[in-house]
Amino acid sequence: MTIRSRPLACLSLSAAVLAAIAAQAHATPSEASAQIRRTTFGVPHILAKDERGLGYGIGYAYGQDNLCLLADEVLTVNGERSHYHGSQGTTIDRRNNLDSDLFFTWLNAPAAVDDFLQAQPAAVRALLDGYASGYNRALAERRAQGLPSECGDGAGVRPITSRDLVKLTRRLLAEGGVGQFAEALAGATPPGLAMAPAASRFASALARQQRFASERGSNAIAVGAQRSANGHGLLLANPHFPWVGGLRFYQMHLTIAGRLDVMGAALPGLPLINIGFNPHLAWTHTVDSSKHFTLYRLQLDPKDPTRYLLDGVSRPLQRQTLTVTVKDEQGQLNPVRREVYSSVFGPIVQWPGRLDWDDKYAYSLRDANLANTRVLQQWYQINRADSLGALKRSIGETQGIPWVNTLAVDAGGEALYLNQSVVPYVDQALLATCSDPAAAGQPLVVLDGSRQACAWKVDPQAAQPGIFPAKQLPSVQRRDFVQHSNDSAWMANPAQPLTGFSPVVSRAEQPLGLRSRFALDRLQGQGKLDASALRDLVLDDEVYLAQLLRPDLQRWCATAQSDLAALCASLQAWNGKADPDSGLGWMHFQNLFADLASHPELWRVPFDPADPQHTPRGLAVEQAAVRAHLREAALASLRKVQEEGIADDAQWGQIQQSAAGTPVAGGPQALGVYNSMVSVPVAPGKRRVVSGTSYLQVVTFTERGPQAQGLLAFSLSSEAASPHFDDQTRAFAARQLAPLPFTEAQIEADPQYRVYSISESDAAQGSR
């Protein structure tokens, strides 16, 4: 490895790039090599001559910053947690190890992994191979130095292969579908043979399902030439993703001279950019509201609950035996075997009280993304897109986006919104004839599994059998703006409502989330927008619900009994924000209205589909029932604050913090906090952030190319000993977005610039 801190001043811009490529050329043709330049906050800018070298640099850099995180995730997706940590431990997302292992043993069966790998184009396979090799080099070097404390005793930490990276990718695909039913799949057992399932397993699974939207949400705004201050494209990317585990973003810049130049953030194990920008366009994603799986209610053969009737013919459920190795309390390894049953529609899932398997019915789950082998190819196409048209064509043709919307702008000032992910082709006609009446009013789509006619429709223009073709999915391109915050596609821009789609895809005339209403409120009118306007949407930490309710709260407090005087005083003193200086009134406001969505009777003005941007609004405090509800909630909040050990003079920044103790602003998205944060109690009066604003990016296109600023809110490294464990978090707390150096001149001018070259033939020579 060769290392230098500053570039030679005599090298010109193009000469510096050529010199780096020439240095890599000394490696043999079959081996990977890369140059890694690190800038402020340790952000890696990786330069290579080909995809294998690029993957090598990515894997090596990632292994330097997050070795133990990836090692633990690889253990998880291989179904090996119980082997090393016992069956009663839990994953990072609080799932029982044995349930997790059984699920991933099923999900990542060898044949499925083989099929995925074989479907990849050569460039993607090279990226995967290089990534594994680079990570393994970092592992060897760090093992020689002593593994980080986050690796524990090192059990299960091992070299990886491209197959492990495929398994990580398949886990990502399943997140929007069957991955939310791991316990239900692992524990499904025919009636008469079933052991009573532990209620706690399904209670935690239900809580995890309910957290999915809040921990994997996002805000996005794409501003076109008509509304941007300089007449070019402008983009805000504000994904709300977990701060820990396998969905924790990593910031990087990837370059193959003449073929690729892209910067942004990627999920662990992915050798490409998920959200970012290149010289021509910028894009981001938001978790969509489309359905990516359906359930099928099977009519069972009355003679045998392991057989089902399809068009009147009895068929056996297919059986697959899963074997997981479990370490017991004495350290002995023992096999645990379970059978997974499947129909033609997918695996049987059993959820007591929700999806029961009795002698009449059972439920199969069909997840559209399990057949999506195009996801990596899709993002690599986006990374290399040289126009908004190219991005749009690639998404429409490849259809590899799993469960998110796409918003993008180009230098010319075109703004694009696409809700073109992988969605089951279940149109309104199929729903009308095949929906299970017993599931009416439920969020899950349950179809009749006794008729083959209720299978998903097939369109030859779709990239995969059984999904909607892109032409039947929502899309809008404009010169003013598009925005999205995890609602349906309906109000991406109110001037052009997107309607007429299957309810499985998008629903119109539904209440908007408060983050969408907040953004649309800020975007109204014809005023020009610049980077600071989009940045402040997030960093001002406004609580939009407070704008809607504070006048009525004040009216209510004016007549409240004396035992609520202190609470009302704190509400009066509160600044209406979720910033570090917000006092006790913010805590009480959160408690008072945490359940407002389930009490629509509290609103003075109910939702009106003709005015979705401004309804519902107001508190009906003139009604005795509403006043009584508020009093009950207020007394409960006083008790909760006392039980949590929150002092009267406490500020939000003293309560909500990062793992390093840095104050973190933001709060619950349900209250209209654009800077959405999810935190959990960890000690009296202390909450730790587990999800929320993650990679924050604002890109402005200019005559000189993209000018970007942003932060990785939780910082680059997940290792406490790293200098990059909390540095960006401190900048985030100070509301200081950093310039993102993109051109060679910007990279080399960075005050923290350092560069090193690596190749597979190098001996490990120290660290960065």
C-alpha cells in the first residue's frame, strides 16, 4: 500500500487522475486495484480502472470503517446467529436468533442465491467479487492489529464471498414484504402438531411491522427550473433509515475514469450508490405506500390440513426441511430442524389471531421482490445515467427498484417523480373478484387462494411475470417541483394529482401525512427556492402539528384545572420546535398527541378530500368529550415524565442523544416533524436515537456542475474508537452541512485530504 497526505502540487487536474490510473496499471490484469482518497469526516473517494477494482476499494474502505457491522450482518443473512451466539439471543432489530436463522436459511437457499448471481451482468459480478476481496483484505489487516471491540470475541467474523453480498441484497429485497413475517414463516405448523407460540415473539414482530414506516421513511423534494433560484435543478434527499444494523447508510464517491462518477450513500454490502448525484442528475428515494406482497387464503382439504384445494383439486403443500445449528448453554452444537410449507402462491405464514392455520384455512404469502434479480443492475444504471430521460428509461425497462419511490432532477431543471417499484399486478378488477371478505378493512391484501384465476396478472411488457408494467404506475415530470414523504403518489404535486391506479399501487383522496402537508405549505406560491430553503425544511426542526393545534391548546389551558397548571405553563413556554433547546413542553406535546391519528373525533375540521393540504385541522376543545380526553392525556403525560425521570428544566438535547452522547434534534414524524427521529429509552431521562434522518443531501446544479452539501447524521463509522464515530453527528447537532467535494480540484483542496493505493498483490502495510 502506498500512502501520501497531500497531492503533488505540480500535477494538473487531469494528470492527477491519469497518474492514479497508471499506478493501478502496474498490477497484473486479473487483480483488483484502487486508489482511495479520504476527505473531511473520512469520506472515501474511490478511483479504479474497472468494476472489480472499484468494488475492491469499496469493500476495503467499508471494512476500515464498519468491519464488525458487516460481519454481524453476514452472520445474520447466512442463518448462523444461533451457531455462534445461541438461540435465545437477538438480532440488532430485536428478532429472536432462532427465528432469524430459520427465516434466512429459507430466504437464502443455495438455489435462490445461485439464480441471483447468474442473472447479474458481468459488471455487477465484478463489483461484488471486488467488494468481497477488499473487505477480506481489511479483515486480515485488522485481525492482525486486534479486532474492534464491536466484534465481541470475534465469533463468526470471517472472510466473505460475493454470495454473502447477494444474501445481504436479498435481505434488502425482503424488507418490504416477507421479511416482516419471519416469525410467522419460521413457526408455521399444521394444526394438531403446533406448539403454543410465544406471545412475545409475535408482539415484538407486530411492533417491528408498525415501526417499519417510521424507521424507513423519507422526505424528498425535487425542484425544477421554474422554482429554483438559479434556473437549474435542485434536490433535497432526506431518507429516514436506521442508525444501526444492515440498513445503515455509508457515504462514498465512486469513479471509473470516463465511465462512472457518482457520489452519495449506499447500504452495507452494496457496491454502488443508492441515493446520490453525478455530473448530470441527482436522485433520491422515499419508501412508497404500494403493496409489494399479497396473502392468499387457502381452502384446506377437510381430510388433511397439509393439503389445499385449488380449482376443486386437492394438492399437497410442498415441504422444505430447514436445519439450523444451535449452540446450547454448555457450548455444544446441536441441529434444530423445522419444516416450511408452501403452496403455489408462496410459503405458509401463521400469526395467531391474525393469520391462523386451522383445519379450514391457511395463508400463503407471495412477495414480488423475491424474483427481483435486477436490483443491483438497476442502481448501477442510475449511477451511470447521463440524463433524466436515461434514468426514467432504465427504471421503466429494468424495474429493479424494490419498495421505494424515485425523485430526481437534472441540470436542465426537469423534476421527476416515479412510483415505479416492484408491485404485484393486482388491479381493481382482480381485487373486486378475489379479495377475501374476511379481510375487509385490513391493511393486508388477502386474495382467494382456492382459484388459480386469482393469481397475479401477467403482462408481457413487465420485466417480471406477475408485476405491473411501468406504464401502469404513477409518474409525473414537471418544471416546478415534486415532493414526497411516504404518502401515496396522489399529491406529489397538487397541480397534477395522480389518480386512477389500483389501490395496491396508490390511493387517492386519503389524508396526507403531516410531513407532506408541511412541505407543501413551504412550497406554495411562486417564490424561488435555493439550497438553504430546502436545508432549513429539515434543520429548522419545526413541529408542524403545533402550528395546527397551539391556539386551541391555549384556549383549553385557559379553562384547565389547577393540577394541570405546570403542564400548561410548559406548553406556553415551548418554542414549537423539536430542537435541542426545546423544553418540557415538547415532551408533553409528544405525549398528548402520540395517538391523535386513532382519535379523529378530536379534530375540529375533519379531513376533506377536496382540501387535503389543510385538513384535518384544529382541536374541538369546545366539546366536553374532547376536553375530557385532553385532561386524561395530560395527567398521563405528567405521570410518564415523572416515571422517565425527566427534570422540570430538562431540554430535548439532554434527553435525545446519539450513542456517543451528542444531542440530536428531531422527533416523531407523526407530529409533522420533517427532521424525523425515532429514539428509545436507555436510562432515566435519556433516549438514544435508533432511526431517522440519516444521509442528508442538498444538490444544486450550476453552470459549473453540481454543488452539493450534506451529512451522514450518524457519522461514517459504527466503531466507537474511530475518529469518524461521531464527528458528523456533532456537525449535524450544530446544523452545519458540509460541502461534498466532487471534482478532483475540490477533493484535492480538502483540508483533510489523504490518499492511498491498494492492490491485491500488496502486502498489508499498516493502516490509513
